[in-house]
Amino acid sequence: MTTARRVDEPAGQQLATGSLRLLSDPFLMVPRRRTCTVVWFTERPCATNLVLLGRGVHRLSEADLPALAAGQAFDGLQVFRASTAVTSRMGEDAASQVPEPPAGPSARPAHRHEARVGPLRRGRRTPYRVLSGDGGEVVMSAVYTLAPAPSRRDPVRLMLTSDHQDKPNVARNIQLAAQVLGPLDAVLAVGDLADVPDRTSEWFDSGSGSAFFAVMQGHGDRPDTAGRVAHGAAILQHVPIWPVIGNHEVMGRVDGVGDLQAATLSHVPREVAAAEYDRLHPTVDGPEREAWIERNSFSTRSYEEVFSSLPTTGGDGVRRYAVSIGEVRLITLFVTRAWRGPQAQADPSQRTVNSRHQDAADTLTDPLRRSHGEFWFDDIRAGSEQYRWLEAELRSPARRRCRWTVVQLHEGPHGLGENMVPPYVEPVTVEERDADGELVGIRYEYPIERDALVHELAPLLEEHGVDLVLNGHSHLWNRFRRGRTHYLEASNTGNSYGAHHPASGLARPAPGAPWPAKDHVAMGDPGGLEPVLPSEGGLAPGQPFVASNDHVVVQCLDSGRGTVSSWVADVRDPATPPRLLDEFRLGSVD
């Protein structure tokens, strides 16, 4: 029996006594057979944090708030007390879109409240609200509904989204998704949810109007590229989210970096930071060492604290996990790397910026300031810990019991986007020396024949008959297929960086000599597959992609029908509803 929820229904209003407000509406995580986890955030600490469950929530009024906070019982109401944690790295800086941005990076912790509620009846949605109180002030959310996990025989409808990054058309994209997709059971969010992961406002209340939770809960306020304001939709209050770590969930080095945005481009390999700490502090070990290394390398801590309820089945905290959603087995991988620009100067003395190809000349002697190229944050090569876990999961009884298998990761093996280059390989460091043997430059090469996603991950997924590989990263829509396995990049929210294909005429930037030309594919899929034309016709004849700042695409996996469907809409034309762009069926083999 389905408990899918229409997500375009009115969200209602918060009730409050005093100035206390919720920083986020409640959102749902990790439903189980008879329970579901409810999470919400407040700006300040609250002594009382409750989930109110049952038919009685509809009758509550503002006058009831003090009694509820004091623990008074109400008919038709179950009360669950929440645990609270505080984010440890979040803050704001001068570029934050908040009423009074600080001059420099400044802490702004968010208070996270979580309760697991139940028992719930499978096949039935139950109304709920959340309440937080502090010092006589109380705030209560509007009424939403939740449900336990569907059984493994139940069909489910999953919304597919990615790469929000506080971009202009995201609110419009999500608002249209709620109107088009119909009932949903969950959201798969394939990374890059915020732009700066340690910036509190980008998750909750940015003045841009497109903070991640604001948009996914119907509280956005962002003009699209046609100038019309969109609010997103009340989705996550009703259905759980299953996210992925993208490169924008990975904060870089913060020590010695002047602003939060710059820190998102200042990642340092963990082993480099560890070696530098041991050089500077050879006698100091323990927690101080680990904290210093994190501040001077990279961190996913804010993401992990926001989504700390996720399963830890992958042996790496919540960075990777596997879960059954009805008849779909979802496997989530941590596959992303440091993003760098494409600059490439052949003369080492002329290198003034770090990039994927080079270190700036003035950073050669400072390992914490060097580029280190587009290094990956977790290994996915055959034999790595993550690869071995994936192999075991693909052979697991839990996976075999499900009808469909979906693997989600931020960077995928196939695509037309600019971010498909350089190849997904650990950078090869080339030291350049003068006639006297002095180091004058460092550059990075990426041998295409070592691409771990194309030559190691994709063959494993295809061998095991994975039905859908879902990724984001390049801000476009395109898809590919080999045998039973479909590859879909569904990260076009109308904020594209272009598709590189003869139908677009765009070519990816490629470095000249001394970098090997073979490693940089200017057009098409560097993984060697031809893109599939949209089944219902693209934006132009022969165009196998959507890469537009005037169009948004929304996607849904319907496991009962065995289909993945995509709709496209022109944000400049509000009178014309979204049309079906593409639909393909899972399970068939060429």
C-alpha cells in the first residue's frame, strides 16, 4: 500500500508566542518499518524540543503553546522529546546574505533537534508538528504528515535533484517539480546542495531567497532568470531526503584563508596537511593534531552534522551508505574531488594562479598553498576500501531482494559537461627543474587510461546489472546507456555551464604542451559513450542534452512502472506547462 504524498499541498503556518522562530521547518530522514526520524533547526538553543504526533495536532492553537511546552497532555496527541546537537563549524562572513554580515568569518551555530517517532502504521500517513520553546517563548510548525518506510514489495516514486548551490532558477525548478511529479515517497539529492557548506545561511535563510532547506520546504523567495519570484515547495516536511556529498559539501582549508568562499577552493590533501603538522609540531599529538589537520585540509563536517541521522552502513560515517526504499535498493557513494580552474601556462615562471594543471610560482615551497590538482577526497579504485564495500553491497541479500538498484554519486563516469575533464584519476605530480636541478615549477597530469570511474567503477556496476547510475556536477541533463545500465546526469536546475558536443559547438578548454593532448577530450563523453537523444524530443533537433539558463528539468523514478521520466519547462513562458522531455524503462537490455 502506497503512502506517497503530494507535495504541492498548502504548508500552513507556524504558530509562536514571542520572537522565537524555526530556522528550518521539520524534515524527514531514515524511515524504518514502524518509525521515522524528524529533524529541525533553531537559531538559538531551546530547552524544550518536541515532536507532536497524531490527529490532535490539527486542533492545537497558539493558546495551547505554553501548556504544550510545560508538558501538559492533550487528547489524540503523542509527544516525543528530541535530542539536540549544535553545528561546530557553521558561520557567516562578509559575503553572507544576512541582515548584518560580519566583517570576517564569524561563528553562527545552528541547533539541530532530532526525534524518532513511532510506532507508525505501514500504509498510513500520520499528521505531526514540531515545537521548540525557550524562556517563555514557544514556536510550533504547521501540520505535516509522515509515514514509516514502505515494504520492499511496495512501488515508490523518487524525485531526483542535484546541484542547487543557491542558484537563481532552483526555486522555480522545485516549484515546478511539485506541480508536475505528483505523489512522492522520497527525494534523492545528488550533491552540491549548498554552495559554501560552512555558511549557515546557505542552508537555511540566505537573503538570496534560495537557501537549500528554504526552497525544499516552500519558503524560498528567489526571482528566476525571467524575473518572476518562486518559492520552491513543501517537500521535505512530508518525504525523506537521501543526499550525496558533492564537492560543494567539502569545505577546504580555513586556517589562513580570509573568507568562506575562498575556503571552498582551498582543499589540501589530508596527508599533506598531516606531514606539515608533524613538521611544525613534532611532539604534539592527539585531538589537537586531528583538529589542526582538518582545518588545514578539508572537511565534510557541516554536511555530516546536518544529515547525521543517515545510516552508517558504509563504514565511513554517513559519507556512504546503502538503504532499501520500497522495491529500490539505493547505494550512495562518496565520489568527488577538489575543483580547480582550467588555467595552464607552459612557462613555470608565468604561473600566477593555482589550477587543475599547475601550482602558482609563489606557492612551490608552501605545501598548504599549493593546488595539488584535482585530487579526490576518497578512493574509488579497485581494491580501495570504498570499492570493496561497494562490491559486497552489490552481492548482498538486501540488494538481491529489491527489484531495482540505483547507485548515486556526485561525479559520474559519463557526461557532456565541462567537469568531465580532467579524467577522474589522482593527479600525477610532475616536478620541473632548471639546468642546475632547482625546482622551478610543478604541474599535474591526468592519464586518461587510468580514469577510475570509466575503467574500474562503471564495469563493476554494469557487471552486477545496476539499473540506474545517477550523478550531478556539470549542471546539465544528459543520459547514456550500456546494456542494462542507464547513466543519468540530472543536475540541470536552469543554471548550466554548458554541454560540450557537436550539437552545441562548445569545446572544453584544453592545455597545450607540455600537457599530453590525449588526456583532454574537447567534445563528447570522455568515457566513450554516445549520448541518448531524449525520447520525446530535445530542445532542438539532434540535441541530446539540456544545458540552458532559461530551461529547468525535473525528474522522477517510478519503480512501479519501472520508468525514469524527465520534464522540461521554459521559465520565460509561464503560460506553457512543463512537457515530457524523456522517458526510459529500467530493466531492459540492448
